[in-house]
Amino acid sequence: MKPALLVIDVQKQFYKINDETAHSLHEAVEYINEAIKVFRKQQLPVVFIQHMNVKNDLVPGATDFDLPDELKIIPADLYIHKTYGNAFNKTGLLEELQKVQVDTVILCGFCAEYCVLSTYHGAKDVDLNPIMLKGGLASMTSRNIVFVEDICEIVSLGALEKFLE
């Protein structure tokens, strides 16, 4: 097994939706940053996926498109821009993962029940093994995180760290 960490749509724009969403994102980013450390320690790929929407000026170069300062990014990470919920749809994500022989993706980010779940199913469609990072999901509604974790394969941060050692 060779995994990659996919951090989906953790962008400044989404912190502005409402207080509950901002709180959910802050909590998820704590777990995501720990997962990033684990992946970097094992020299495994970390991929940041950013949603684009021209109508809402959510495009590269716009402040709201950017990743938040609290997210532990480095220039060597892979960055993918998408326009659909599923990050595999009309992007180079699959090809980039195939280049480094990834067969499993650990998913986290925003919004649990939309883009993250869509990418989870998209990974299955391209014969990858998707797993959600427990604690690494954010949503506008906390019960939707529970729903997504209930219907998907999940892994805790501690189990992931032990498994990757």
C-alpha cells in the first residue's frame, strides 16, 4: 500500500460562511496538520486540492482562494485546482498519483458531505482505495460529518500513524 493525503477545499473563503463552519474548519485543520506531519515523516505525498468558481471570484490569485495560514503547507506539496465536487473529475490528480504509484488516498477537508464525499467515491471509480481521516472533516453542519464517517471507511490519526511506521 502506498497512500497519499488529500486535503480538500480548506480555503479562506469557506471560513466566512458562518461561525459553525469556521469552528468546524479550525478543528479539522488541527487533525489535518498532524496527518501532514505523519505523511511528511514517511515521505508520502500530501496533495492540496482547491475549488475554483469564476462566478464567485474563487480563482488563483484571489485572497479567498488561498489556503489558510494555519494549514502546514510547503512549496513541494502537490496543488490541484478543481471545478467539480469530485477532485478526480477533469483534473490531473489521478495522473499525479499514478506517477508516484499511490493506490490509497486518505481524505480530509471541507465539505464532508459534498466535495470530500464526492472525491471518496471518485477514488473508487478510478480503482484507488479511499479512507476518510476521522476528525479531519469539516462541514457547515456537524451531524453531516457523523453521517459521512458512518458510511465510509475511516481511520483515526493514531491508527494511521502506527500503520505508516
